[in-house]
Amino acid sequence: MRRQAGLQNTVAASVTLSGIGVHNGLGASLTLHPAEPDTGIVFLLTDERGREVEVPATHKNVCCTELCTRLGDANGTAVSTVEHLMAAISALAIDNLVIEVEGEEVPIMDGSAADFVNAIDQVGIVPQGAPRKFIKVLKPIRVEHGSAWGELTPADTTSFSIAIDFADETIGYQEVNFDLGADVFRDDISRARTFGFMRDVEALWSAGFALGASLENTVVVGDDRIVNPEGLRYEDEFVRHKALDAIGDLALAGAPILGCYRSLRGGHRLNVAMLKALFADPANWTVVEAPVQRAPKTAGRVEAETFAPAAAYGPEVS
């Protein structure tokens, strides 16, 4: 079915992905199921008594941001490492899904969002008979954590300006700027993998993290070199992955954000703090509907839409 700008979207059929959890090292799988309009993105988990628990993918349900983003309910039923999947869902403009998870983590796949994009493309996306809703930023908001900072400013598109600055010369300072769209995400962001430093491995293992990490799903930085024999997928893969994480974390707003997100030395903690700051004051934002499609720009690689503020309040895949 042909996609129509302005309508909510879901997947055309269920699709399953399986792998391991990057932190617990255990088997993990998930199934993306179509959902009715206005359902939103909902994780379907199993609690310790074997009961199904629904956890909406919103910032209100974030229970941990250490090395990944973890969603859970008040009783401790939770799922970790949701950010790569959420980034793919957001970039492909999917509004409604039920995500059935087996295990305590979203599978890491190859460390990027590419397998999630491929799985969704495999089954297709269908429009639904309800208008999309957007969260429009009305005034600048800034959050600082030491030398790290993030800003959300008003805009009529969803755009990102992400910068990192590492003392390690293999990474150093990198910056990426783009308007979020499906093609830009597929080509320029989705294949950027998570990364870590060889020197941190033992400490992470001792703390119960990165037990499933390997050269198959992580870019590993050694002493002034990339350990992975194939090297990098992008020259600036590190900052592109940080942008991927930011897209996924900001997708926990509960609807697409119309605004520009800028950050320096950011991470999951900062990204989620930005959402909390945004929603802390109702004067910071409003809900708008009815995007108006315009002809694409021919200069540069910008994929975007203008929105009229209508009053409103190699994986295993089957």
C-alpha cells in the first residue's frame, strides 16, 4: 500500500529477529507486531510470574541509562538496550507497534540498527486511518552534565547536530548534522555500530556489562587503532552511532519531535534528561497534526517535511 504523508503507520505483518543481549550475553529475540492507530510503541514483556506486561516506550518508563537505555514498570519487569530498535522505528516513521520480547534485552544484532531496518523493510509499512501527531518544541531548552550538554530548539523538521570529543586520538572530535528521514537514516546512520575501548573490558565484565560484546557487534578501540579487522563502516562511525542512539532515545518522547537536537559529549543519560526537561513545563511544547508535504529539495541530501501546526492539543529473521 502506498504511504501517505500525515497518516499514522504500522508494519504490514509480524516479523521476528533473534540474537544475543550485548550486556547479559544471553539469547534474545523479539517480534514486531502490527498495532491499531493511537496504540503507540508498546513493549510486551513477561514478568517473573510468567504474566504478560505492557510497557509503553516513553521516557516515563526509563529506569536506567547506564551504557544503554532500559525500560521497565514499577514492579521491575524491564527490557534493556532499546535504543537501536527505537531509532529504526522512529526514522521509518512507524507510530504503532507491539514489540513482544523474549529475554531481558533487545538483541544487539551487529551493533547497529541495520538489521531492524531490513526486517521492517522485509514486511513493509502500511498507513492507517488516523493522523500522525507530533511534539513541537516551542522554546529553547538546555541541559548540562559537566562538560556534556544538550539543547532542543524550535524547528519545523526533526534535525540533529551531534558532536563528540574524545581524548583518544583514534576518535577525537567528530560532528554530524542532518534532518532525519528514512533514506538519510538508511544510508548515513543505520549501519553505525556501538563501540568501546579494549582497556575498559575487564571493568565492564566485572560490573556485569558487555558479556555478549564481540568484534561481530562492537567496534573495539585498542591502543591507537581499531581492533576490528574490517575497520570502520564510515570514517566517522563513532559520532554517527552517537546520533543513532540520540534518535532512539528521543523517540521515547511518545511521538516524533519537531525541533533541532544538538549535543556535545552526550549519551543516554543526557538524551533522556533532555526529554524530562522538555516535558517538565507544558509551555515548552505542544501537539500538532496534519503535515503538509512539499516537493523535495534538489540541492544537498536533505529529506524533510514542513508541518502546519494545526490546533490539537546477517541476522536470523522470520
